[in-house]
Amino acid sequence: MKAVLIKEKYSLKTMDAQVPEPKEDEVLIEVHASGICGTDLHIFQGDYKGTYPITPGHEFSGIVRKAGPKVRNFKEGDRVAVEPNLSCGVCYSCLNNRQHYCENVEAVGVTLPGGMAQYVCAPEGAVFPIGDLSFEEAAFMEPLSCVLHGVEQVKPDLADSVLLIGAGPIGLLLLQSFLVEGCSSVHVVDKDQDRLNTALEMGASKTTTDLDSLDRESYHIVCDATGVTFLMEKCLDYVRPSGRILWFAVPHVDAKVSLPPFRMFEKEISIFSSYTSCRNSWQALHLLQNGRIKVKDLVSHKLPLEEFEKGLKILETHSEPAMKIMIMPQES
């Protein structure tokens, strides 16, 4: 088979590899769609946790081609998606239902071979049936599960108003998720007008390229989906007293923000962060299957496996307009 291998920081190749053999509790998946995530770029750049060498790809779907002897719920031909984070189930965090902080965590595409390959193995417990969802839609199960976990952190109330900074693929998943939770309005800020047009189509009540044009201290929830530090700091200007801020995007590992503590005290503001997901895959899959969260318009590129590095470069340099870049390992 063909597989991408990140050998070390800023070094990768597409190589020939043996098709893996599933363990007794694993399935072998023929990968049909694998989304490039910002985390993949961070691993490539060497500023995010990961194991070298590694075959990346943690947002993927495909077809079961072989099942180990102890697999009970899947058979050859089943269409599936994968939750990449594998928890041990017995450490302190797992026993307190915080599996995303498992002390022995492994992650497909981060510490274990991932979906930027024509075939990959995954434990049965991490595999979910996708029904008749397209492979591209099903590959959004993982990023949507992370978004849902983030929205859970800020606990939106019915009719809350939201300011969302950033209308990339994750921002647009956040937009739809806030609306599913019953928020009355979501105002979206981005410098890209095409992305804002998509946000309007997905239910945004107002869009703008100019953050300064919005009323300050007027939103119950302000969410940053950019990871840009000065925008993370700006959230404090727009949240209501007793409001909530969600810093969702992944900033650079060495980034720092500066916030005035007296204003935090005076406004009684709560700031939430969100790290990966915690048992949100079923929620994500059902929202996708029932059309409550729509993702077809978020796919801007479909590239063969050999062009994975090209996809990374587009994300890194913004050399052309892009949303979700999807790798199609079975296509050449």
C-alpha cells in the first residue's frame, strides 16, 4: 500500500508499506477520505505532541476489509469512521470520565499509524458505523466531536447571543453547533468574505470583516476559533458581564496572552478552553446523519495521497483559498 510518513520535523515522504494485519480486537480499514487538520500541520512543523516517525491522519473514514477474531460488531464491507483517541479505561482520569486526559493515551495518527494511508488498523471500540453518509462527510466525525466538547464547556443557554471569531472549517462547525444548542444569534467575524458568505448560508445572523464595528460587551458567549493571540485577548472586550469566553483553536505552543485581571474580576468573566473531545463521537455522527450539521460545503480540496504535502503547504502558507482539504487515499 501507499502511506505518508512524517520522518521528523519538516520531513515527509509517500512510501510503499505493508498492509497492516489487524490484532484480534481490531479491524483493517480501507481509507477512502482523510481530512488534513491543523494538528497534522503542527506535527509536521514539530510544535505539537506526536511520535516520529508517524503516519498522520486522525480524521478519516473508509470500509472494513478484515476483522480480528474477537471483533463482534463489524464485518468486511461495513462503512465506518474512527475516533482516534484510545484511552486505557483504568487510570484516574478514565475512571472519572475524563478519558481525553488518560494517563496512557494513544492516538491514531499522532502516536499510532493514521489515516494518511490506503489502509489502517483501529480497535473495534474506536470504530463507528456511518450508514449512508459519504466518506467525506463521515471524516468530519472527529473534528465535530471536538467542537461539541468545546460547546459543552461553555454550556449555552437558550437564546444566548454568540460572537464567533473565525469562519474556517472549525468555526463553521462551531456556528452550527451553537445554533443546535438553541442560541438565538451567532455573529461571525472573518477577513475572508467567501467564508462569511458560507457562514450566512449556515445560519449566521450577522457577518463582518471588521471586529471593531460590533458592539462591545454585548454577547453572552465569545468564541475564538483562530488561535491568534491578539484576537483571543480581544474576546474580553465583547463579552457581557458574567459572560463566557471559549478559546477553542490551537495556538502556537509558545504563545502567550495578556489579560487585565481587574477587568476579569470586575466583569466576572469565565474563560473556557477545550482539549480534543470526550466521548462525543456518537453525538457528532448523529448530527451529521440527521443533517443538523452540514459539512459538504466545507470541503474545498480533494487530493490524492501523494499530494498530502501540497495540502499542508496550502494550509501553512495560505497560497490559495482553502477550507477542509480532504485526502483521498484510494485515488491517484
